[in-house]
Amino acid sequence: MNHRHRIIILLGPTACGKTSFGVALAARIHAAVLSADSRQIYRGLDIGTGKDLAEYAPPGQPFVPYKLIDILPPDAEYSLAEYLRDAAAAVNETEADGRVPLFVGGTALYLHGMVFSYHLAPGAPVPEFRAHLRSLDTAALRRLLLELDPESVVPANEPDNRIRLIRTIELARAANANELPNDLERPFPPSDFLVLGLYRPRSETRARILQRLDERLANGMVEEAERLHAEGMSWEKMEFLGLEYRYLARYLQGQLTMEEMHDQLYAKICQFAKRQDSWFRKFENDGCPIRWLRPDQLDDAERLCRDFLAGRPLPAPDFRLADCKYPVHPEADSGGNGKKVR
């Protein structure tokens, strides 16, 4: 019988405090933190991605090992299949070290690909066709993808992710031409998962997004983008990286004022958090329960993890995000009556 990994995932929208919560949880259950962040894989993208490595060595506490951070140069291309292969290798390394694999991050596509063990088409893209796709604007990419695959969810879920749009177009084109191989690759093996979600009210998340953005700008995020460009990162690559780097690139090219960059970036990050919520609802609707926790429920998280790792039965989630019109905790209410806000 093949060994099935027992893997813990901590997910949640951007700025909800996943890293600090995840590091504290990892220290309690002897885990290593495996990043599920599509941009923290790149070296040099530090301030814009919130890559605060000091969080893994809290004062007076033991160092918590981490993986899948700073594994690529900033100009490298990286696919979902490559991440899933690297994640599977990281799980094996973590278990060999006698630690529990704890994935922490908000790149929901990566996490969904692991939980549902995606079958993916291997193989390199056609250089000439990829160059053509890169010459198109983002709206044209969305239109082309929907022409090739009207049922694709990528234009709705990741409308500004050019890398994802381009790769999905390539696969859709190959499928339409019957060029996809019959033996699709499964980069991440079927495993057993405990998925925890870190919950904050949306108004609190938005306030934290704004505070974090202001802090990053005050602490050198613009200068980081200037350095990356001076070291050879193209404006196009910054556009590909999305969010902070996209709007920093537009500011540095004189397309936006500082105020316009700040306000537009804040709005886009808030929209990104809403799209993450949509992905988390998809997890639940696809049959993967998420046990939502507030930031002060570290003891509850530890208890769930220990029960899961020991193979003991787990309680049902307190609530499903997919059943709520607005992401609120069941204890929240509109007037002190204890009823869920729907």
C-alpha cells in the first residue's frame, strides 16, 4: 500500500496574519512551514511580498524551518506543475527530517492543485506562440481564452494574472488540436489533508491591507522595485508578478502619481482578497472542509492538528464560507442577537 502523506494547510485571505499564526502553530506541533505563495518563491521580492523571514525565528523561541521560499531568481518562469513537483519533494524532505508538513499561504490555485491532486499536461510551450501571447494585452488574452474554452474559470478568478492566462491558453489550444498527451502527469500524490482557515471580518482585513500597504511603502517597497528593474527585471515581468509590483512599475514609469498608485493598489488588493474568498468557497463546494479559526484560537488549531495527526475523528467545521453571503464568523451578528449574518 502506498504511503499517504498527512498534510496540514493554513490558508486565508491576504493580510489576515497567516505567517505569524502558522509559525506559532508549527512551533507547537514540530512542523516545518512550506510556503504556498506564488511570489515568495522568487529571490529579491521581499518587501512587496511580505517575506519577513525574521518571523520564522521569534525572539526567545526556536527557529521554525521553512521551504519553498527564495528558490528561484526573479526573472524565472514557474508553472503550477513545477510548484506541485517542488511541493511534493518538500513534503518528503520535511517528513524525512521528522517534522510535520504545514503549508501556509494564500495562492489558492497551488493549494487546490495539491488537495485535489491535479492531473496536468507536461511539456514545454511553443516559443513562437508564447511570444505572440505576450504581445497581447490582458483583455485580449481573456477574450482568446474564452474563445478556446468558454467554460474556463481563469478569466473570472484570475483576470489580471497574465502568466496563468497565457499558460491556460496554451493548454486549451493544445486540447482543441488534440495535442495533449494521454498520460497526463499528477505532480502531487493523493494525500490526507487538514485544512485550517484563518478568519477575520472583511472590514478588519481591509484595514490591515491599508496599514500593511502604508508600512511597506514607508519601509522601501518603491526602492525595492527600482532595484529590481536596475538589476534587469523588465517592466513586463513586473506586470506579470501582479499587485504591488505591477503598480510600482506603472508609478516608476510615470504612468501613475504616488497617490494614484497607492489608491489603485489598495483597491486591487482588496479585490484580490475577495477572489481568494471565492476560491475558499470552491474548496468547500468541491468537498474539502475548511475549519475556520480566529487569530486568537491557536490552542484550538493545535488540538485539531494533534487529533488529525493521530488519526482521531475531527469535529465538523463550525460554519462554511460557501453558505454565507458575507464572510463572517457565526459568533458575529448585526445587533447582539447571536444570529449569523447571512
